[in-house]
Amino acid sequence: MQVKVQVLRNLEVHTFDIETLGWSEPIAVGLFDGTNYKDFLKDSPDDEVIWKFLEYARDYYGKVTLYAHNSTSFDNKFILECLIRHKQTVDMPAGLGSLRWIEGKIAFRDTYPLLRTSLDRACEAFGIDRKLNWDHKKTVNTWEMSSDRLQVFRAYLERDCKALSGAYTLF
């Protein structure tokens, strides 16, 4: 069994998650590659947190597939809008559920069509630590959060990315 767990850890998928203010303004992106976690926080009103994330993924990973849960309805909309604004080439072979950034050589895929359940339920089914709680109605800009509140927010974002990576890997 230990060998199997080690093999699974090496296969963990790269995941990302976008957090927003009022479900419409991106303020943070989390990225987990199966080993390392990094987050990108919007530092000021003019900061482009999605573009920071995209440039990092392009420069650090090169050709990669990044997964988000329910990204067809949420995360990939922000990715698409940012790429268009930066005059990048996008291919959508399966609509918003499967975006490809041509210049960055990155694909963005939705895990929901295969998992067919909430991330909480997927975590429960696979015995993975569940998502942390975060009250989205009380979300403010990251630079306006107290250090304690920002720490909780970042932990919430990190757990989302790691939980999805673990659930999708086991799936």
C-alpha cells in the first residue's frame, strides 16, 4: 500500500482556484502542482492578479494542464477574459470547460464533468481533508484584510487547491 500512495503522490494534478470579491472581481489565485503551493494576491486596485498567475505558470511550468473545479461556470471565465485583454490566442475545443492558451502552452480544464459532485463530497468520498470554511459575503480586498484574516483566507485557498488535486488524482 505504501508504494501505491507514493505513486499517487507523484501523479497529483496541477490545480488552481480563483477567489473573488462579490463573485466578479478576482483578488487571489492559488496554484498547487502536487508538491508546491503558491498564491497570488491582488495588492492594489490596479494589480492584475490573474495575469500574474498566468505569467508565473507560463514561465515556471511551461506546457502544463491546470485543473479547477467547476471552472466552466467560474474560473475559466476570468482566465478567458484576461487572455483576451492581453491579446493572447485562445482555443476552446470543448467550450469553457477546456481552454488552451496557445502562447503559454497551458490548458485549463474543469474537473466537475468527471467528478460530478461538489468538492466537499469528493473529499469525503476519497478520505481527503475537507475544504475550510470561508464566508464569501465578508470577503474584502486582500490589502484591506487584517494579517490574521489574511492568513485564514490564504489557508482556505491553499486547502481548496490541495483538496482538488488529491481528489482528482485519486479519481
